Amino acid sequence: MSTSRFVYAQVLPRPFELPEKRGYSRLKTGAQFESLEEVPMVTGETADLTRYPARRGFEDLVMLVSDADAPFAWTAVAFPSERFV
């Protein structure tokens, strides 16, 4: 996964999924980050959000704020071995 340049990024600041409702998040609630390749997890490790699928069994939500000077913002997911974008 890749995106256009962003100026701010954060994991949702409150729990997104609740374990009692069979929802699990692995990313650290409220964590701010500068790179999709190093997003803090609750375990103290970091996750690479450029790789998908990952963290099987978890649902995580992040917010990316694009550069206001950019003509548009984009997100893309590529599967090179399958020749698919």
C-alpha cells in the first residue's frame, strides 16, 4: 500500500473495536506516526502498513491528513505477483 504525501497521521484515538464484541485492534490507540512503515503497536513493536494483508484477526483504523498544497490525495494497493493494482 502507498499513499500521497501526508502531513499528519494517527491511529484512531479511542478504541475502534471492542474485544467483548469480537473486535481486536493491534495498533496503539492514539499513536501518531510519520511513516506507514513504522506504526506503533500495543506490544511496543511497530507495524508496517505498506504490507497487506497483515495482522490477521485484527481491525485497525488510521487517519492520514494530506498536504493541503497537493492537487489531490491518493491511496493505492498493488499486488505485483498478481499484476494487479
